[in-house]
Amino acid sequence: MNTSTSSHVVTRFAPSPNGLLHAGHALSAFTAFELAQRHGGRFLLRIEDIDTARARPEFVEAIYQDLAWLGLTWEQPVLVQSQHFQEYFAAAERLIAQGLLYPCFATRSEIEAAADPANLDPDGAPIYPGLWKSAPADAIAARMVAGENPALRLDMAAALSAVRAKLSGAPLTFTERDEHGQSTVVVASPERWGDAVIVRKEVPASYHLAVVVDDARQGVTHVTRGQDLLAATDLQRLLHVLLDLPEPVYSHHRLIRWADGRKLSKSSGDMGLRSLRNEGAKAEDLRQAIGVG
Ligand code: GLU
């Protein structure tokens, strides 16, 4: 390892406080924390609570308690995304200025009715069928005047050509580092998200937009998270290029599953850190169970 660069390592754990943390989150948090420790770097905690309908203060409190129980320490102040909507919207405005976002008033059921059920994005949602893509200005104005808030969607075709121009035709890629420190360059395929929502109807941000803005402003050099977010990286890399943000290194770790392969679920309290703690388990037991260190 080159010590001249080691102190620049900045990692983060970025949970959404819409449920209690489980063993999978513990693996994410340990991975980020230990990568920073190994390199004499910094470990940050970020509360990703832009989904204001689902986020709860008691889950934020539980995150702090569970991470302390795991033996982790993090820098203060903690960045809480719901306090930064203005910055996310300012980034969206840069995309608007490039002609890359358009308003969409379609409801989920209208989208489902019009979409091709065989054409799904990596999260299993239908690819947006373009309902409002070329909507006339007066149709948009009428909805606005009626007080409706649109979502803002990325014009994926236009975004891809803007990126091609910015990269002078070179492919959009990211670097994935495995647990042994081996790096692979992966070609990103953001087109599989279609015209994704970049600004939601309910809040002036989206998960993807807030993550790229925050990873950049916090100087995150290594994004470590579960494999369930691997496909999100494709869209986030596209946003980096469009917004001139630096590119972090990625590590998408294995997911913790039940022995029969089922995923852990926050809502059903699977392998919840709080219940493990209440049952008298020690953080060390959990480390062993999930194969950390
Ligand atoms: N907030 C996201 C989640 O809890 C993780 C975001 C990320 O690590 O990029 O699933």
C-alpha cells in the first residue's frame, strides 16, 4: 500500500432510517469502517432520510445505538440528507440547464397500465413508457396551475449522448474492488434504468441524486455497499459525469441471506441488530456469524 495516498481514504455507511438495521447492514458498516481503519482513513455515517414518508426519528436513534453496539465510531456532525434538499435541487437544476430532465405527472398506475410488463428496470419496476416525454407545454402548464408537483425524469437518450460527448466516445465505466483488493473495470449500462426519476414528486431529490451529491461533497473515495445496489452504480456514474463529480472506487459486498437463500427483510425484523442485542448476543458473535474479520 502506498502510504502517501492512504490517508485520503474516506468511506461511508449510509443507511435509510425506515426500519431497524439487520445483519446485512452490519456487514456494510463493518466493511466501510474497516477499510477506512486499514488505510488510516476516515469513516462517515450518513442518514439517508429523503423518503420523508417512511423515515422515523426512532430509527435514526436506533442506527446510532446499533452502530455503537457494533463497536464503531464515526465523525461528527453526521450528514442528515433531509436537511440538504436545496443542494440536491441545485444539482437537478444543473441537469435542467443541460436540457436533460423533463416533468412527468404520471401516476404509478398510469405507468403500469402503459408500460411493457416484460421491460423492467434492475429494481423490477416497469421501464417508464415515455408518457410525458414530449408533452406539450400547455399540458404541463395546466397541471402546474392546478397545483400538481411533477417528478423530473432523466431523458436517458439525451443523457447518454451528453456523456458520450463528455467522454469523447470512451465507455462509461467504474472500478470495482473485491474483498482481496483486486480491481476490475466494469462498463456501466445506465440505459437499463430508462428515463429514471431524478427529482421525486414528494421531495426535491431522489436516492440517486442525493447519493452522488453527498459522496462528492463529503469526499468519499470508496463506496462500499451490498450487491443489491450494484446496478444503481450505473446510473450514479452517469450522474457523476453529467455533474462533473469525482468518481469513487466501488466495492459491492455479498449479501447476508437465510440458509435457504431468502433475503433479509427490514420490515420482518430478520436478524435485527436490536433483537440480537436484547437476546444477549455480543457484537463479536455477530462478526463471526457473518464472517467479518
Ligand atoms: N441508503 C441506501 C440504503 O439504505 C444505501 C445507499 C448507498 O450505500 O449508496 O439502502
